Amino acid sequence: MPTSFLGSALRGTFFFIFGLWWSVRYPLKYLRQKGNAESRPSHGAQRVEIFEGAVKAFFALAGILVEQFVPAGPHLQLYSTKTHGWTDLAHWHYTTMYLFFLLSGIGDIVSHCRLKLPLGLDRLSLSVALFTEGLLFCFYDYGDALLDHHLHSLLAMAVFSGAFCALLEVFLRDHIILETFRTSSFLLQGSWFWQIGFVLSPPWGGPGWDQTDRSNFTFLTMCFCWHYVGTLAVLAANSAASRCCNESCQLRFQDVDVELDCGICRRGNKSSNSALLPESTLDDK
Amino acid sequence: MPTSFLGSALRGTFFFIFGLWWSVRYPLKYLRQKGNAESRPSHGAQRVEIFEGAVKAFFALAGILVEQFVPAGPHLQLYSTKTHGWTDLAHWHYTTMYLFFLLSGIGDIVSHCRLKLPLGLDRLSLSVALFTEGLLFCFYDYGDALLDHHLHSLLAMAVFSGAFCALLEVFLRDHIILETFRTSSFLLQGSWFWQIGFVLSPPWGGPGWDQTDRSNFTFLTMCFCWHYVGTLAVLAANSAASRCCNESCQLRFQDVDVELDCGICRRGNKSSNSALLPESTLDDK
Amino acid sequence: MPTSFLGSALRGTFFFIFGLWWSVRYPLKYLRQKGNAESRPSHGAQRVEIFEGAVKAFFALAGILVEQFVPAGPHLQLYSTKTHGWTDLAHWHYTTMYLFFLLSGIGDIVSHCRLKLPLGLDRLSLSVALFTEGLLFCFYDYGDALLDHHLHSLLAMAVFSGAFCALLEVFLRDHIILETFRTSSFLLQGSWFWQIGFVLSPPWGGPGWDQTDRSNFTFLTMCFCWHYVGTLAVLAANSAASRCCNESCQLRFQDVDVELDCGICRRGNKSSNSALLPESTLDDK
Amino acid sequence: MPTSFLGSALRGTFFFIFGLWWSVRYPLKYLRQKGNAESRPSHGAQRVEIFEGAVKAFFALAGILVEQFVPAGPHLQLYSTKTHGWTDLAHWHYTTMYLFFLLSGIGDIVSHCRLKLPLGLDRLSLSVALFTEGLLFCFYDYGDALLDHHLHSLLAMAVFSGAFCALLEVFLRDHIILETFRTSSFLLQGSWFWQIGFVLSPPWGGPGWDQTDRSNFTFLTMCFCWHYVGTLAVLAANSAASRCCNESCQLRFQDVDVELDCGICRRGNKSSNSALLPESTLDDK
């Protein structure tokens, strides 16, 4: 598959940004839900989902435009009557991939709007987008480029595990373990797209790695695993950060509450609010 | 696989009609269920299921007859003693495929009759029919016809995803997401059968596409994805149409109710019905 | 795989008998459960399970003995020091297969005894036996015998679908749909073993079918599907028969009840039993 | 894959010890839970989980150090500038495998500490470790070493079945059947690593088995099944032993209780404890 480093980096960034965003969002959601038990999906959560869908659709649209209108791109021309052959199928290939994420983004927006579509449609559309992406990479004709094929097979692993996870979420919604796993699969996909760019078309020029050296295959398999270790490290760091942030927020809010309460207390000595005050502030008086 | 355009179009139409019918039926069912909460499967719904089964069985029977008694068909002859070989295995292949849909249709009819068979048997028989269809396409010997093999591999994807979905429905009955997905897989299968017909035996004659040109493979993989986009568009349009239709129906019925109620009101001034009247009609008086 | 017709027929009979037994037992169990709602697994049902396990273990033991001590068998010798090679691996192969069914039989007996092992262990042991059987057929080295490989690949389909079904039953116990499907997979396996015998080593002698004729492959794939149609027919016939039998039994029992009740009524005119009598018998008086 | 017997034995021992430990722990847990109905995971159980995680992490760390700093190992050097090639990829391969078990161990410790991470994270981390292990063995480039490939394919079966089981446990926690199956898959993996060592690099020296003799393939497939039979035997024996041990413990404790109670009774004639005494001890007085 003829790959440019920039195209690969663009795809990687798309998935990585989503992974990063989820790696902060889901732990925070989980911590808040644990705080106030059995809270229903709020109005705010729905607005976040719509915003997410809009960003996804925008990114996907940008990706389609870049793939089509880059100088070497097909400029929406599919069949060349001059050469009697298909033009730039690799660009069309990625256009198709982005198209499904565009649909998934639109699906997100529509299913969280006031239309009240059946819950789970957003996860299904994400799952379909990922399965299609995996299908495209599996059925692509790599020809002799065995290393290319190997790299995209590993990518397909990450893609399919994410797709399978999103499919499970249709039935098991808001399951923190599944959300964490999906996040990790997106981060892995993102970083692996970067790796593909470095291997097949290094940014410093040159022909890419040797497609025939078998030890490269074994190394890249391991490298894929190390990427996942890195992914898990990012996930753990962001979860810990969001935990700390959440606790310090609550603490600060509590302080604000205490100060507010105290001010109220000082003014009106026996206000009805005092029942809600923590013991310490009552002792202060 | 020796394919005629007409045979392929027939198969495509069979699946597409079912997909279209479901794309209207399931959204309507969902909207009605949402309206009157927790309604049990009514007598009417069962009659629809029986009707569906009868149509399926009729189509399948027609398919079997066409495959067997078309001029080039085997006319129920399996083994030719003249050539000491099997006759027209491709026709027998499709006959077998239709046979399982015939059984599925009979299964639908029987399981919704007064026999009170265990619920879920209709979905199981559909799932078995689809799995068998996929198996037939996977184990077929395509020989050198690589493009033929590629086209039917993609078809098998659509078939197996539908089969898997129907299998899940045995356990998760009346799940709108699963029903929608099954509908989309039928629509995709239908339109892909048409595509197969156009590629392997174009209706305007000629030898079909080049089986050795590798770029055709990549293009057709993408084409499969675009078919699915088209499928989703059809699905969305039909859902929206059935939603509008459902709302306008309810509105009209409400109008009729109001008129009827008003007529009653005018005649008997303080009828016991007035408690059921909407506020507006009461204000009218 | 060097196959004798008798060995193949023996295996087929083993699976077919179990399928036949289940095709009568499960419909009857279902009908009785529907009659008296939410009945717990009775003492009688457990005795049936133990009996089933014992028969399975006995059949498997017989199979092992036949495979080992048939004139051409290995007589428990695994390695021949004379030829410096393994002896009769095909016989050992089937011995291993039977061994797991022996273990499954013992598992059935043990888990329904008074030991009170965790429920579901019997289904797990059956699933393990089937998965192992499938594994053995998948990893067997068929060499050039492509038709042999094709036949056993189809067999493995039946085996794995049964194994998967038994695995689901660990979690969804006493689900009539799953039990029916498992029954059908056993019947299919049984009849396919017979077919393998007829194809590879016909009972009337001769060399078996042509391993290189590709049309045989396509025909046998279809043939596998027709076997499944036959299987479903057997299943439907046995279910219908057990239904009729069950109803006539209940009718006869009811008659007996009525006669007994009437007798009681005639003797003591206002017995306390009369409340339990059907209307018709009360009208008789 | 260049394998040393000691490395293979080390890996085997790692998995086998875990299997053995679980084959005692889970039956005991099950028996205790059955005794006192619906007991919540106690503080003691959590300490056992943390201990298990620590041992797993320690073993994995030891494995990494051995793989890296064995005389023939890569000593943390990945790329040799002298030969312009990767150094000792097989050692790095196993290092990667151990790395994920190290992470799984840390995951166990962290998720059962006071941090209150979402339940199921420990099972997910184990599942990820096993899936990664399987992926590493599947994507490894075995070259011409077909027997090597066959042996590791069989190993991957055991690995993936364990991984799939651990994944199910994320959703179905504390399910005795799943725990038993996971235990058996670990025992099988452990004993199969030993077998691999014996086949590819026998401890008594020599070149290992013939990689081209096809009968070796069939024999080793069967051998894998026999290993599983041995595994099940170990499992059954340990379960029976832990059952006996549990019963004798309870009996002894009961005796101790009785004696203690009697002593109390003799001293204070009508103590409030007497209500808790069994009938027999009350009769004694």
C-alpha cells in the first residue's frame, strides 16, 4: 500500500486524540458515578456525546478532504479513461475508512439529539466503522509487500479488538472495563499508525525498512506489544491524574462550601442550613 | 462459479425485498411499543410473522423451481450416467441454499401457529439457513476464478454477520438494534448479489471483469463498503418515513377521536366519556 | 487418514444413537415442564442423567477397545522399535477421541451423584470432549488426501457447532433451543461419519472416491447440507411423536383420574374431593 | 525458534505452579462459600489476591532477568551495530511475554489495594497478558521449522482458551466452572512448555525430533490431548484432596467447638452460650 508519512501520521493523530480524550473522560465519569450512587445519564453527559460526535465527524471530513485533494490525490476521480484503470485506490481506500467514521459521528449526534433513537445505536455505528476499517485492511491486496501486510495485520488486531469491544457495549452500556479497553485499543491504533509511517515511509526520506528481512517481522510483532505497554502507561497516568484532579476539585468545592456555610452561619446564627454543615465547622463556632 | 445475471438478480431481489420490508416493519413496531409501554406480542404481530414465513417459503420455492427448470438447469437430475459426472452443480448449489430458506419459512409458520413451539425457533431456523448459505459459499471450489472467490468471500461476510445476529436474537428477542442490523445485512446481501451479477456476467453481454487484474480486487472491497453506506441510507430513509407516517397516523386518529368525542358530547351533554376527552375539546364547549 | 468402513460406521452409530435419544428426551422434558410450571430438576431427571453418562462411558470404552484390539489395531503399542516409527496413529487418534467421551461420561455420573459438584460441569466436560475431537480432526496431517481433508473439515463444522452449543449450556442450562441444536449437531455428526465411511472406504470394496476430482468437493459440501435437512426431519418427526405420545398419556391418565374420582363420588356423595373434579364429571351425576 | 531446555522448563514451571495453586484454592473457596451462603469477598480473600499478584510479578521479573542476563542472552541490547541486525530476538520475545505477566501481577496488586479500582480489572489484565502471549506465538516467524510451528500452534490453543476464559470472568466473576477451566488451561500450558523443551532441545543433548517426519505432527497433536487428560487428573485429585481436607478441618473445628462449649457449660451451668450448642452436647449434661 503506497503510504505517505504525513497521511499515516494524520490517521494516527485522529485515533490517538480520541484515545487521550476518553482516557480522561471515562475515569472522571466513573469516579463521579461512584460518588453519587446510581445517577442517570445527565443532560450534560448527552451534550458531551454530541460534542464528541461532532468532533469525530469533523475530523473524518477533514481526513476525506485531505486524502482526496492532496496534490497526489485522486481529486474525486475514480476511473481514469486515459489509463483505463482505477486511479489512486489507496487514497480511495482511506476515504472509505474515514467515511464510516463520518457516519459514526453523525450517528452519535443524531442518537443523542431529541429524536430519542434506540440507545446503543451510537456504539453500533462505532463498531460498524471499526469492523469496516478492519475489513478494508484485511482484504487489501498487498502483493509482494509482505512487511506491509504484516504491519497492517497487526493493526487489524487492534482495530478488531476495538470493534468487538464496541459491539459488546451495545449490550453492556457504561461498563467501565469495556470503556477502558476501547480507549486502550484506540491509543494503540493511533500509535501504531505512526509506527507504520516510520517503517514504510520514514519522514527523513529513504526507502523504508527491508521487506524481505524476516527478523524485521519478529521485531515488529514485539514492537506492537511494547506500543500496548506504552498505551497502558498513558492510560494509567491519565486515570491517576483525573483521580487526583477529581479529589482536589471535590476538596476545593468542599472548602468553598465550608466558607460559604461559615459566612452564612456568622450572619444568621441559627440558620436552617446548619444541619447540612460538617461537624468541624459546627465546632468552630 | 458459472453465474447468469438473471439468477444473481433473482437472489438479490429476494434478499432486498425482505430487507426493505423489515426496514419499515421494525421501526414501526419499535415506535408503537414505545407508545404503549410493555405491550406483549399481540395476535396481529403473530399473523405478520406467519405471513412473512409464508412469503419466505413461497420465494424460496420459486427460487428452487427456477434454478432447477431453467433451460440450462439440471431438471432434478443430479448424476449424469452419460458423462459419468455430476450435472450442473452450481444450480444444485443454489437449490440447496433456497431449500434452507424454505425450511426457515416453514419454521416461521409452524412456530407462530397454535402449536406453541418454543419461542426463538424461528430465529434459530433463520440463523441456520444463513450459516448454511455462508458455508456453501466458503467451501465452494472456485478454482482459478480468484475474483469470483473474492466476490463471494465478501458476500459471506454479509451472510455470516446476518447469521450471527439472528443467532443472538434467539436469546435477545425483540432487540431493536439487532433487528436493525439484521435488516441492514439483508439489504447489503441483496445489493451485493446484484453487483456480483454485473461483475461476473454483465446483462449487456461480454465476458465479465478481468479475473487477474489485482486492482479490481481492491476496488470491489471498497465497493462492498459503499454498498453498505447505501444500505444504511435506505435504512435511515425508511425509518424516518415510518416515523413520520406513524406520527401522522396517530395525529389523524386523534383528530378522528376528537371529532367522534365532540359529536358524542354535543348529543349527550354530560356523558361519562367526557373524562377521556383531551382538554382542548372540553374547552371548545 | 486410513479409514475402515466398520470403524466409521461404529463412530457414526455412537453419535446417532445419542442424537436419537435426545431427540425424544428433550421434547418430552420440555412438554412436562410447560405442564407443571417451574418444576425443579427432579430426582428422576438426575437418574436419567446418570444413566446417560454410564451409557456414554460404556460406548466410549467399547470404542477404545475396538480401536485398539481390532486385528489391524496397535494393541496398545505406541512405538515400534522395529520400524523406529509410531504404530497405527489413526487408531490411536480415535482412541484419544473416545477417551475424552469416556471422561465426559464419568463427569456426567460424578456430577449428578451425591457429591454435589458445581452444576454445569457435565456440560463443560461434553464441550471439552467435542472441542478436543474437533482439534484432533483439524490438526491431523492428511497429506495429499484432499478429499479426506475436505470431508473431515465439514465434520469439524458439525463438531465445533456442537461444542460451542454445549459451552453455552454451561451458562444457559435447560434451554430447549440449545438442547435441540445440540441434538441436531449429534445426529448430523453421526450420519456424516457414515457418509465418510461410504466415500473413503465403500463397504462393497473398491478404492473410494476420486481424491482429485474437484466436482466431488462441491457435491460433498452440498451433501453435508442435505444430511442436515435429513437431521432436521428426524428431529421434527421425533418431536411430533413425543408430543402425541405425551398428550395421549396425559389423556389416559386423565381418564383414569376421572374414573377414580367418579367411583369415589358414587360411594361418598359429598366427598371433599368433588372440588377437584372437572365440570363434566360433576354434570354426570 | 531457538529454544533451550532450561528456558522452556522455567516457563513451564511458572505456569504449572500457578495452575497447582489455583487447583487447591478455588475448590476450597467454593466449598466454604457453599457452607456459609452468599458470603461477600472477605478481607482475607483480598489479601490472597494481592499475595498472588505479588508472586506473579516476582516470577515474571525473575523470568525477564533470566532471559536477558543468561550468558547467551542479549543483556538488554536490542540492536547490534556490529552485525547491523537485531540481537537474540527469541530472548526479547520471551521478555515481552513475561513483561505482560509482570503488568498483570501489578494490576492484581493495585486493583485489590485500597485504591478501589473497578472490579474485573485484574481479570482483564490477565486476559490481555494471555492474548498477547498467544499473539506473540502466532505471529512469530518459524521459517522452515514446521514442527516448531506445530508445537507452538498447539500451545497457542491452550493460551487462547485461557485468555478467552479470563475475559469471560471479567463479566462472570467468581464462577467456579470458569475458574476450574482457567486452572486447567494453565496446567496444560505449563506441562506443554516442558514437552516443547523435550521435543526441540532434549536435556540429554542431541538435535531434537525430526522436523520433517509428518507422523511426529500427528503424534504430538494426540500427545497434547493426553497432557490435557493428565491435567484433568491432577485437577480432580487436588479438588478431592481439598474437599477431604476441608471436611476434616470442619470436623476438627466442630470437635474443638464442642469441647470448648462443654467446658464452658460445666463451669457456668446456665450460661447464655447454651443456646448456640448443638443438641447432643446439651443432652450430655
